[in-house]
Amino acid sequence: MSSQETLITTHSVETPSGRISYASAGSGPAALFVHGVVLNKHLWRHQLAGLSDVRRCIAVDLDGGRGMRAPGRMA
């Protein structure tokens, strides 16, 4: 599958600390992509597409990213 045809799916997981959103593509050994401050998982969309034929690529949204929601007040 070419990188233009790669299916990248988004998911979320509820944790005691809040919801964590992540995107994944491909199968095989995992490669984890972590963004910097003020960015989000979409930063890695081209890498997920390009590497998904040889790896299961996972890009997470960290605390403060648009896909992360913490319950209550954030310090």
C-alpha cells in the first residue's frame, strides 16, 4: 500500500487521568511517535503513512494536545 493510500485510524482510551487520543497505522513491531509542546499527533501523519508498511505506527496526543482531556482543573 502506498503512503497516499495508507489508512490511519484515530482512537481514544479513557484513563483515570483523562482521555488519551492516538492515531495508528500498519502492523508489525511498534514505532511510537511523541510530539513536542503545543503540537499534536497530526504532526506525524506523513511518517505514519510512510512507515506503516513495515511497522505498526502509533502517534499519541500528550497532555495539553488537542486530543487529551484531563478531568477537573489542570495545574
